[in-house]
Amino acid sequence: MSNLVSIFFQAAESHPDHIAISHKEEVITYDDLSINVQTIANYLSQKGIRKGTKVLVFIPMSIKLYETVLALFSLGAIVVFVDEWADRARMKKALEVVPVDVVIAPRKFLWLAYLISPYRSINRKLSIPKKLRPISFAAEKVNINDTALITFTTGSTGLPKAANRTHHFLAEQFRILKFEIGARPEDVALVTLPIVLLSILGTGATGVIPVFNQKKPEEMDVEGLVRSLTKDRVTMIIGSPYFVERLADGKKEKTDIRKVLTGGAPVFPDVAVKIQTAFQEAECMVAYGSTEAEPISTIAMKDIVVNVNGLGVGNPHPEIQLKIIRMTDDEIKLDAEGWGKWEEAFGEIIVKGPHVLVSYYNSDEAFRLNKIKDGDRIWHRTGDSGRLVDGALYLNGRCSQLIKSDEGYQSLFIIEYQLSKVAGVAIGTFMNGVIVLELRDEAIESEVRAAVSGFHLGEQSIRIVDRIPRDPRHFSKIDYARVLAIM
């Protein structure tokens, strides 16, 4: 199999004069990006980076990040990527799972590697010079199961899992995403998701990196970002629900946006209507999936509903095989009976397909608890609960967060959706018998308490907090561990 990076080089050969990436006031064409990738690959080769070398890339979202990642792919090295928002504790855990050989970072950041304990264990530290003599470099040949990229799950259920993304897996994911995103060479895509922007570079389209602090998304300059939609002639927006919703709040004028795609967190009807109304000229879609399987399904925002079955997320992707099985926290081993005693109408969603991750790096336990062997096939356990109704998939939230009662299960994230519809409530949840609420500025607390007290959740109390913590990756879901800490 050819190196994954060949997809990018083919796009660069076909569209050399197209802008590949735009960031702040800097742009780079596909041809110049191709030259820089080869030049950096040659430099890193001279520094001893080889096929299989594990390299932590600690570079903020920028043109330099993609030059470096593509150069490392060319070498057959293993790119270890930890999200920009990761704190020191998360970084430490990630490096315990994947001990790296080299860290590459801007020179001004390298000194941190000598001060912060997670980095001190890394023997080699490199910074790429600003000026290098252009030189051609032939990409290393790789095998089908060679690891290209290691990223980490959010770790909401414990230690972050290291997703082992091989050259073959990433090529399959690119193929699927190319179809789902539908980027054309003439498109300009505003993208907040690093891996998705990487896939854009295989299409000849332009990827625009938005300017905001990913560690503090609530402080983003919405007016400036909305202005950039026109200035950069953006035709596609791909980002988290929170990011897209903020753009929808700030958009006042007609744009050239033809497609909006979001995912990574539930999108309920009220938010979907807001986004679709703001971007009336665009096809607005939501993808359901995870680090290990993206996408599992997609749905048009105009079709999103919440009913007795849960939150509708569309039909499974044609190349996804999906089952609903009995929920358990334990490892699942199939016996001679096969799936007979496991399949249920309501339960955990499991999937398999060409773009579903089949292994984790350096973690037998993660594989044992999150994968199911079915002969020579591997199924992925999503940890999400749901049901299939006439071929359509409905979500009911994480299996671990379902609330069991005599009548069956209540879905926590459906309860949270219902709480958010109460006038004056910005966001709310229900934990350990307590309804926890974050109110809007104009809310009248006594009226909110009266409205919420009518929720039938058994014995309960109501607590108002200044802010309910959100997840650091997308800022679109509740961070339950941090909620418990403030209760």
C-alpha cells in the first residue's frame, strides 16, 4: 500500500495553485505546501527520525502543524497528537500510555519541555528552522497496518485511550469523509477539527483555521469570525455544535456557505432550528460518531426530532454494520451461540466497518473492554445507548448515565434537553438526586425553580450554580466529573 501522504501529494499535483491552508494573515498554496513538506521530511530524516519513530507534535493549529504532520507521514514516523486544549495532567496520562521518542515544538515552547514533568522524560526535543533549503524527498513505503497517527479519546470513563490510526485506517476514513463532507476543489472550508482539516488537504479545497483560543472557546470573537466568513469567501463550516451555534448567533448577513457540518456532541431540535435558520442557504448536517468511528450516521438538521425513541441521528452509514446489544460493564466474549443472547431492541450501540478503529496502542485492557471479537471481525462498543426504528438510529445517551426506574430507563441527556427548554435555563443536568442548573442572565430564579420542580425525577433538590463545566474538546457536552466537584 502507498503511504497515506500520497493522497495529499496527488491533490497538490492536481491543484498546485489552489490555496491549501489559510490562517490569520498567512496562506500557502498546495504547491508550496508540497515543497515544504518534502523539505521538512528531509530535515527530520537528517535528524534521525525514521519509520516507526514516535513523535509528539506539540504545535498549535497552524500551517506549520500540517507541514510537520505530513512530513512525518512521509517518513513513516508515528505522529502522536494531543489536543491543544489538553492540560498537564492529561498530557502526563497520554505519555504514560504512549512513551514517545521525540517532541517537535516551536523553539519558544521547547524550554517548557525542561520545566514540565511530562516532557522531561522525552529524550529528544526538536524545533524546525524557519528557513530550509527546498529539496525533494520521496515518501517512505509503508505496510497496511503501520501506525501513522495516535490520537486520544476524551477519557471521560478513565484513562484516555490511544487510538491506533494506521495508514490504511486513515485512508479509509478519508474516503468516507470525502463523501460525507463533499468538499470540492473550489471550496473554502472553515474547520475547527484538526483531523478533519487534514482530510480537506486531500481534496484540493482550502482549509481555513479559525482564530480563537481552543482552551477558552467561550471567549471567541464571534463578530470577527462571522466577518471572516465573507472575507475568506468560506463555503463550508465544519466544527463543534458550540462553535457552529455561536456563529449562527452572530450571523446577520447572507454568505456563500453551502454546507454546515457539525458533530461530537448531541444536537437537539432547538439548536438545529437556530443553525438552519441562520444558514438558510446551506445544507446543514449533523454527524454522529466518535474517535473510533466517524461517522456512524448523519442526519439533516431539518429532520432532527426527539420522541419516545430518543434523539434521532439518521440512518447508519452504508458501510457501517450496526447492532444493538444488551448493556454490560464487563468484557463481551461471544460463544457458540453467537449474538443470540446479546441482541436487544434497546441497549448499547456497537459498530464495525472499514473506517471503524480496530485497535488501541499499548492497551490490551482498552481493547478487551471496548472491542468484541467475532471470528476475524472486530466490533467497536460505542458506550452509547439507543435503538433502531425502521432503519433509523435513535440515541439515549451514554449507557453509564441512564437512570433506571421501575418503568425502565430514563435518558439523562433527554432530561437535560427538557431542562434546557425551561425559560431562563441555559443548561442543566440531574445527578445524585440533585437538579443542577446554570441560569441565563435574564432568568428569575423563583420562576425557574417553580417550573423545574414539576419534573418527575423522584426525590430531588435543585441547585443553582454560576457555570456548569463543559467538556474541553468541543465545549458542547457537560463535564460530569467537574460538576460533581462543585456540588
